[in-house]
Amino acid sequence: MTKTVINLGLRLLIVCLVAATGLGFTYTLVEKRIAEQDSKRRAEAAELVLAPIGAQPQENPELTASLQGDFPDLIGVFEGVDGGGNARGYAFVLKSKGYNFITMAVGVDAAGQVTGIEVVTNEETPGLGAVAAENPGFLGQFNGKGPDALNLDEDIDGVTSATFTSRGITNGVNMALEIWRQLQENPEE
């Protein structure tokens, strides 16, 4: 009996080691491609939220790094510049907590007004929270609002049955507006 248990335990250990090694090897093969795709999605989202003000996104890793101490959920900062190289606004790519996590790009113009929201990745519940995160009517409510913080159910109408997602997106927009305000107070960052 003991011999059988040890034998089965060793076989299970070998299968687990082979599977873990295979998964690790596969991940190392695709890790760079995954990072490139994530970066591409963030850049596309930044371009979409800066398009209404006629600005092209330029990622600024130094600015991102300087802000991440105060805003750990900030993933990237894109400066929006026009054809003449003049700053027109920012696109902040950040993670916010709804029921699960939502990664989104929030465009903010030079006056502190939201220019758009684009969801990059959405881990919300399909059919409930995901509906709010992908609803242009809900996301469009934020456009033109700011620079003051927004309140759900006062400034923004939430989506029925998606309260956590509505709150998460509102909190994400408020974080972007807070980052914008900090940049206005400390332009050397």
C-alpha cells in the first residue's frame, strides 16, 4: 500500500514538473510578443482619446515613472502634441478597480476636460460590467467634463446592474484628472 502511494506520488510529481517546465518554456517564447501587443493596444487607445483635440500621442516613460510613486495604478502617460509640436493634452493609461480590473486610456486636454475614454482591457463580468465598459453612451458622458472630480449619480449616470464597473470607470477618470491637476501644479515632473 505504501509502495503504491509513493509510486503514484512520484509519477504525479514528474507529470507536474514536465507540465511546469513546458509552461515556463512557452511563456519565455511569447513573453516579448505579449508585451509588444499590450504596448500597441495602449498606444492605439491613446491615439483614439487624443484624436478629438487633433493631437498625436508620444509616450513619455520618464514622466510615467515620476508619477507612479503617487499613482501606482498608472501604466503610461502619452503627451498629445499637434503638428507643430505644441502640447495639447495627455492620455493617461491606468488600471481601475470595478468588480474586477479595467485598464483604460483617459484623454485630458490642456484645460482639464476629458476628451475620451477607451477601454484597453476589461476583466468585468460578461453581460453585466462588460456592457458598461463597452457602452459608448456611458463612456461618452465623461467627455467635456473636468477638471474637478466627478461623482457617480450626480455628474455621471451609472449603468443599471453594473454599479461596480460604473464606479470603477468614474474612479479611473478621477485619477486621470488628479494626475492632470498635479502636472499643472508641478510642470517640471
